[in-house]
Amino acid sequence: MRFRNPVYQRQWQAFRANRRGYWSLWIFLTLFVLCMGAELIANDKPLLLSYQDELYFPVLKTYPETTFGGMFETEANYRDPFVAGLIEENGWMIWPPIRFSHGTINYDLMVPSPAPPSAENWLGTDDQGRDVLARIIYGFRLSILFGLILTLASSMIGIAVGAVQGYYGGWTDLAGQRFIEVWSSMPILYLIIILSSFVVPSFWWLLLIMLLFSWMTLVDLVRAEFLRCRNLDYVRAARALGVPTPIIMWRHILPNAMVATLTFMPFILNGSIVTLTTLDFIGFGLPPGSPSLGELLGQGKANLHAPWLGISGFVSLAFLLSLLIFIGEAVRDAFDPRKYLQ
């Protein structure tokens, strides 16, 4: 990776010098890319099958059972021995490494659910017979996407509000600060519980509720930077030359504020994932049945005789959060002049 700006080169070298954060970034990106293709890793449908010399892609397209000589017009259940036998008599199937999706129930268990780890279910099953590893893969993707969307949306709102307060100051800043003090003092968890009793929580509904309170994280930081820079000579010169206010804020002051802002983003992402996990753990998060690390931890708490549930959820969540913390520390060092100027 090459940068023309010498400052960027020094920051990149400072980031690479933090070996723990550098390798954590690559591990996180690898896991994220793999989880984005979770359907190709864990699925109850074949990736590719051949039937009567024709190729089919069940993981991408839905086929009725009659396509393969069955009797029903509904979607084919490829785990059904009858359907699998029809296909294998006239072709073949290529399965993903894990033959379970996040909601697939294993009806062939020899022991009651939750079943311990086995050759078929590598990390065992939960109390409903669903594969734990498949739910971790899908839950990993869901947690990261939720955290990324919430972090980006809240950062955009927080940066905009902080920039307006810091640049204009006066009554604008005073009114904004009083509103933030009142809004931030509201009990977020109780409000989410109350709202969840009126509507059925979903991914986007929960994201919207969290966004109402998470945008205040960066306001004070950006506000302080704009208050510091608005009276500097280059800003006053641009204002005297008639440069429009939005351009001054966007081009001249915002780059200075983004240095400190970028160092906080990995920690905001970390907090977003923890919040989602907490809500799922106490039962006020995503709808029942959604692949969630918090729901897996809740099952581990409710089934102490099945330690693989709690251990799998804890290790997965701790590993994910540790990667984000290490990346955040490396980013913080990269933007620290005392680090990259050495």
C-alpha cells in the first residue's frame, strides 16, 4: 500500500509497527469476508448439484421438489433422504462444509437437545437442535453489519452536529449542549424495553432506536476541534476571501477533526456490538430465531449442563471484541504525532 503524502506514509508505518493491531486487522477482514459468504460455508442446501445431466444451484435459486422427480410443488428439502435419493440416483450434489443453516434443526440427533459436539455438529447444537457453529458464523456477520451501520450513521450525525455547534458557537452551541445533556440523561435501556413492548423489534427498528442515542458519542470531540480551529489564521483568511461557510467547514476544519474522530471509531463499533449482544441476551434485541451471539450466551446461561453453548458464545464474542480493541489501539498510535514522527 503506497501513499504520496509523507504524513500518510508515516502513519501507515506507525500502524504496521503495532504488530498486534496490524495482524488483528487482517484477521478481522478475513473473518468478515468469510462470514459475508456464510451461505457458501454453512447451509442446508447444496452449492451445486447435477440432475439428469443438468446443473442446478440451490444456494442461489429455489427449486420445487417436482424438479427432481418429487411429488410436491414446494421447495425441495435436500436433507430429506427421499429427495436426496432421487437426486443421487440421477446425479450428484456438492455440499458446503457445514450442512446446516442458522435455523436448520437436526432431526437426526441420537441424544436430546442440546447435543454435545460431534462429527456432524462440530460445536454441538442448542436447545432447539440448531447447529451452534452455523449460528456463530451467521451471528458474527449480523453483529458486524449492525455495528458498522450504527457506527457510520451515528458518526455522520455526531460529526455534523458537533461541527455546527463548534463553528457557530454562541446560542447555537449553548442550546445544543443543553439538549444533549437532557437527551443523554434518558435511560436508554428502559426506553428500548418500553418501545419493544409496543412494536415487534427487527434489525432496522432496533438500529433506529439505537441511533437515536448513539450519535452523541463524537459530538463533544468534533465540537472542541471546531471551537479551536474556527479562529485560526487560515480559517479567518478563507472567511475574508468570501469562501462559503460549508466549504470552510468541510475542507479546512473537518480534516483536522477527523484525526481524533477516526481513532474513536473502532471503539464505537465495539460498543455497538456489545449493546446488541446485551439486548439479545436479556431478550429485548432481535426477533426470536435470529442468529445472535447474545441469544447464544442466553442459551448457555439457561443450559448450564451444556457448557459448549456458553463457551462457544463467550469465545466468539471475546475474540471479536479483542480484534476490534487491538485495531483501535493501532489506529490511535498511527494518528499520534509522538508515534509516527519517530
